[in-house]
Amino acid sequence: MSPTRPTTSVLPASPGASGPGGAPLAHGHVTFLGAGPGDPGLLTLRAVEALAAAEVLIAEPEVLEVVRAHARAGVDTPQLTVADEASTAAGVPVIRDAANLVMEAARSGRRVVRAVTGDPGLDGNAAEEMLVCATEGIPFEVVPGVATAVGVPAYAGVPLRDKRGADVRFVDARTASARCWGEAGASDGILVVSATLETVAGAAAELVGGGRAADTPLTVTVAGTTTRQRTWSATLGTIAQVFKQGKVLPSPEGARPVIAVVGEHSGAARREELAWFESKPLFGWRVLVPRTKEQAASLSDQLRSYGAVPHEVPTIAVEPPRTPQQMERAVKGLVTGRYEWIAFTSVNAVKAVREKFEEYGLDARAFAGIKVAAVGEQTAAALVEFGVKPDLVPSGEQSAAGLLEDWPPYDPVFDPIDRVFLPRADIATETLVAGLIELGWEVDDVTAYRTVRASPPPADTREAIKGGGFDAVLFTSSSTVRNLVGIAGKPHNVTVIACIGPATAKTAEEHGLRVDVLSPEPSVSKLAEALAEYGAARREAAKEAGESVFRPSERRPGARRRRTT
């Protein structure tokens, strides 16, 4: 259930509105879309389709970032602000509200997506807007979403029904009448109550006053389905004390929406076993990934699957080579048949060659007759996107060494040409070149791009790095260690340091960092997996010792601590 918003008015259409030549304006189309409780993964496939086609996106602030990620670049996203009463009554709002924005865009003939938290069928204002569309003959559709009152308990590990099939009743504490509380208190079913941190104890008292036993189990979840989620287990009679002892209230965040589940069969007693979301190994951890968004895409997705919140900070920037002539000669040689192989050791190398191809008016067909190697899956994916399927990708370790293990030796009978084109960074190691020469190949080692230290991240990110605001940092090379320390400072000693291999770990230690996690293989995927195993072991050790589970950043002096389970 979505928080109740102030009622808004809709401006009437201008009399005699018309298009060019006096023709009536064509009406657009409105999609009322449920964005779910907050987890971007809960958007439906139909919702993603509708967002991709939207020309105007009007979304509640709570879900704007969730839906905007699936909208086209440059989509119009007017901000929602409810108009003040005086200007609305006059029919000309000073600050336009949601209903007026929707109607204005639809009347101009555009495709509008109106995104609400949870499900639009449970949103009173969305229902009013649908009626206006129907009245004015504007076509619309409804894309259901996961209702907050259903999705949040599921993520909190609180089933709403069991095999006994108890009744489930939904109550909005902000609009419930005395009669509603009396009926809810007298029932013996499961109650799902939408409230705020400040009002949930009052709602519990209303239910007790209506006849519900004070020892009835209760769970309260804030920021449900997001990595900020937190759940408390109590009873109707003890929830106020639990909040007081835990210093949850008083707090300036008291107005935050919560979902409370009340009932003997609600699963509150079994939440320890069923809390699948909050018990993820890195739940709520802020993990610093010193890579660009493009480089970190798969790694960040993997971290999210463990419950972490990845934060990408580029430590290097890519620039063209100072002397481009060498690269130009190599690309021309590629077209004229100078090479038997071309080996790509990074996504940036693929990008550099692709840009040079585009400069010359070439495309993937220029690779015809040339064998193509990629150092790993990400590089291979970049080639496929370019229209080139690699002939060789390491079957084992995704590195220069792994590539050499699978690379065939030069055979003058089967290989008409003995030369390899190797476009790569100016600071690349000699491992691959030396290995190819040992296998009998001639190598044109060409600087395709230069790597330079990136600009420092924003001040708040630098402060979080040095002040212990991050729970962990993943170092994927020695250069990421040196560059991060150079542009942002040394991570705080409470931050968990995870390194991709011994050489990177040695560099980290040389910079005064304590290495906590070492990947068993030089792979970013294995590095993330190793960090998750570390987090799981840490969580299990705390539980076995009967201690609360704290994130590393909550251990630093002055940090506000809270339980994560």
C-alpha cells in the first residue's frame, strides 16, 4: 500500500484546444504503472516495456530511480510537487502536481508513464487520474506492480498465510477509523498494517484496545525490499519498549513508512529461519569498486546478489595514444592481410580498435580471415557486441597466462602468416608478448590507448573512504590500489580490504593496508565470491557468540550501530 498523498485537482482542458489548421489535438496514451516497494528487480517485464516506450515519465520520488533506469535517454521527467491549496482552488496551480502533469502531457499527444510505489490499484490518487483519462477519452492501461503490503513481508521472511489458511486483512493506520480498529482488534486473522515508525506503537495500542491480545506477535519492517531494510520482532504490547531500548525512537526518521504484520500465525516466531533477504552474506554492505561503470557492470550485479550496495569509483581514465601513427599502420595492416591473429586483452582495447575502424569507415567485416582472441568473457562480450565472435577465449584462468595456455604454437604448414596484432594499454606487462614469441609468433605490440589517473571522486566519497563509510573495497590490480590512494586517500582501517591476487595484496600492504580477503583465483567473479564467504563467516561467528551482527563500517568510532538481523 502506498503512503497517502494530498488530494490534487486536475486542470480542465482549454476550451476549443486545437492543433495546426484548427484540427483537434490527438490525445496521447497513459500507462499507470506499479513500480513495486523499492527493489528494482521486482519490476515486471511489461513495466520495462512500457518504460522503454515512454516519452514522459512522471514518477513518485521514492521510485524515480527504479523506473528511470529503464526509460530511454532524454525522457522528459517533470518533478512531482503538490500544488498549494490556494492556487489549486483558483484553477491555475503555481507548482504543478501529478494529475495536471499527466493530463497536460497526454493532451499533447505523448506517451506517458505514471509510476507509483507498489501497485496502482491500491493508490487512490492513481484511481482518480484514471477516471479523468476515461472522462476525457484519453486511452490508458494499468500495469500492476508488487503491492508494498505484500512484497515487504515476503522480503522480511514473514509469510502472510500458512497451511491453516488464516484470513489476511490490510489496514492503513493513517486513515483507519475507530470502527476499523475495533473490527481489526476483534479478528483473529493476520493483519498487515501500513504505518510509520512513530505511529506503529499507537496502532498496536489501538489493536489491543479493540480486543487483540497484547502478546500477539508483531514484526515491523522499514525500507522493505531495499538493502536498507530492517525488521524488528516484538509483540503488540512490547513494540514501544523495543523501539525505546533500541534507540529507534525518538528520531528525525520517525516518519518513515513501515509495514507491520500482526498475528499468531504470521510466521514472526520463525523469522530467524525465514529471513532470507536480510541474512544475505553482504546485506547492506557499501562496497567500493574502483572501476568504471562499464568495467564494473557484472561485478556490481554479483555484489548486489549478495545484498551489497556497490559504489563504482573510476581510478583510471583512458586517452588516445600520444602518437597514433603506430595504431593507424596496424589497422591498415589488418585490412591488407598482415596478421594471422589479433588478440584483445581488455574491453578498452576493443573500444580503441572499434573507434579507429569507424574513423576509416570500416566495420566487423574487416576481421574476415583473421583469427580473434579475447582474454576473458567481458572482452569477448564486447567483441560480440561489435559483431565479432572470438575464435579463442581461455578455457581456464582469464588472464594473459590463461590465454597463452590455450594459444597454439606457430606452424608454418597451417599458418600462412606468422604475425599477431596486439593492441593494448601503454602500461601493459610483457607476459603475453614474451609467451607468444616463445610459441614462435612475431608480435606487433601496439599502444592502442593510454591509461592515466582519473580525477578525484566527489568530496563525500573521499570522506567516506578515509572515514570508514565503506564496509569493503575490492582491488582488482596493483594500479587500482595506487590510483585510489592517490586520488582519494587510504581506506579506513575498519574497511575490509579484498584483493584479486598476491601481487595486488603486496601493493596494498606496501600502502599500509591490512588485506582481509584474497581471491583464490585472479578473477573478479571469484574475488566477489571470496568477499561474500568472508561476510557469511563473519555473520555466523557473531551469531554463534550471541552477538549482534554489525557491518564493518558500524564498528568505527562514532558510527551509529544497528542490528542487521
